[in-house]
Amino acid sequence: MPLAPPGLFAGRIGNFINAELWGRPSDVPWAMVFPTYEAGGLSRHPSQLYEALLEGVVLFLVLWAFSARPKPRGSVTGLFLFLYGLFRFMVEFFRQPDFQIGFVAMDWLTMGQILSLPMILIGAWLLIRSPRVFSQPSVMP
């Protein structure tokens, strides 16, 4: 599992280079204008970089540290799914919703957030069902 985040990082950097999946309009100092017609020439959040940082760098570091010692079956996968889903859900607040779908519910919930919820729930379930996630495995004499 710790080797999945570098692939996610590369994919998000590719999204940034291709000027796709950009963020919502913003006036933060680091907002950027994407050169595509669809972006409308507005300053926008570089949401691809937010995702590259969270899903690539942060997730890698957390999983690497967490999996350094043996863990119960399913706990590393559970932590990956939980954090990946959580990071995706959070970044969706800064990302422009898909134009063909828009907001799905309550004028703030996006399809990306809805699709992240099963990952969060399954990851939490795996972590909870893993016997004593933070305990050391017993050693027989």
C-alpha cells in the first residue's frame, strides 16, 4: 500500500501539467489562471497540487511509517482507503465540479465526494475490525 501514493502523485502532477481537473475560482495568493478555454480565464485553486501533496506525499509518509512494523491483516489497506477517501473528500471543496454533473446535493456535495464516502467507510471498517491495530504482534517463546 505505501507504494500506491507515488503513483497517485504522478497522476495528479500529470493533471496539473495538462491543465485538467482544476479548482474553483479563488483570490488566494497562489491561485492560478489555467490556459484552457473551459477554465474561463479565472484565477483558480490549483487543486491538482493539493491532491498531489495530500494523496501522494502525506499519504505515502503516513503509510510508510504505519507499515514499518508488522500490522494486523487489513489495517494498512484500511488506513490507505480511509485517508485517501478523506483527502479526496476534502479537496473536492476546492475543485471545480464536473460540468456535466455539477453539484449533486445541497449545492455543495459533488460526485467526487459521494464516490469518496465508500472508501472512507470501508477503510474505517477495516481499521476497526483489525484486531488491535496499534498493538505489537505476539511472539511465541
